[in-house]
Amino acid sequence: MPEEHFYTSALATATFLKEQAAGCSAFVIGEADLLNALYDVGITMNDVNPDYVVVGEG
């Protein structure tokens, strides 16, 4: 199956946060796919006073 047929929890989280507050920041504990999904929708990584904390360990 082509990649665009998959919708992961990382993509769902990124979409949700983008809809809540586009351009927000997040402190993220997770793997590269989660970080990439958040980055791709414009969420910046920040460990000092972030807007959100995202934990995604599998």
C-alpha cells in the first residue's frame, strides 16, 4: 500500500494540535516519526514553557 493510505497516531496528534492552536509549541517525548509529524504542521519543539506536552512512546 502507498504511504498516503496510512494515518498514524503521530499524524492524528499533529493534526489535532494544529487545529487547536496553529504555530504552537510542544515539549515532546517520543520517537522521530512523532517529532517529524509535529514539525511538518508547524509545531515548534520547546522544553521551556511549551503550549503542550506530548508523550508518544510505543
